[in-house]
Amino acid sequence: MNEILSSNLTQFIWGLSAFVVFALILFKIGVKHILVAVDAREAKIRKDLLDAEEAAGQAKRQREESEKERKAHEGRIAELMAEVRRDAEEHKAKLIEHGRVEIEAMRVRALREIEAARHSAVAGMRKQIAEIATLVAEKAISERIDAAKHEDLITAALARSDAQNA
């Protein structure tokens, strides 16, 4: 059993020594690369976090600027709307005034037409009265008539004139 132990022990020590040498070589070569890779990854993550914070700050500033611009635009829109309302009121007032002027012109024109029609009617009536008076005078001259006959002739002439006008 000693022989087995001693041969196994020797193999065990050589195996253990080979493992330790391998681990040391791996540690010397591999750990540096692993640490460098971990450090690089850590630096990248740190840089990405800083970039993300900077981007968040920029986004916040842009949002604030956008909000300011929106408020400024809303103010400008309110000004434009007020201006449009004023213009609309002015246009409305102009239209109303124009309508009043047209109505006044129509009223004046209608009054002139009424006056012309009244004048024409008066002239027509005078003409008819003159014609009737001429007829009555003609009849009165052509025949000697008494006052009753004269009234009958005037009434008949007026009746005839009314019938012609109607």
C-alpha cells in the first residue's frame, strides 16, 4: 500500500505542481487581461452613464426651451386672434355703415320718386281740371243754361273724368 501511496503521492505532487504552475501562468497572463477587460467595461459603463446623464440634461433643456417656445407661440396666437377679432369688428362696422348709406340712398331715391309721382299726379289733375273747365265753359257758352243745368253739367263732367281715371 505504501507503494501505491508513494507512487500516487508523487503523481499527486507532480499534478498539483503542474496545476499550481498552470494557475500561476494563467493568473499572470489571464488575470491582467480579465482585469483590463473589466476595467474597460467599467469605464465604458461609467462613460455611458455620463453620456446618458448629459443626454437627459440636454433633453430637459430642450423640453424647457420647447415649452418656452410653445408659450411664446400661444401668446402670439392670442395676439393674432385679438387682431383678427378687431379686424372683424372693423369690417362689420364698415359693412353696417355701408348698409346704412345704401338704405339712406334708397330712402332718398324713393322719396324723390314719390315726390315725382305726386308732382305728376298733381299736374295730371290740373290738366284734367282744366279740360273739364274748358268743356263746361264750352257747353255753357254753346247753350244758355240756368244754374241747375250748369251744376248737372259739372257733375256729369266730373263723373266722366272719374270713370276715365279709374
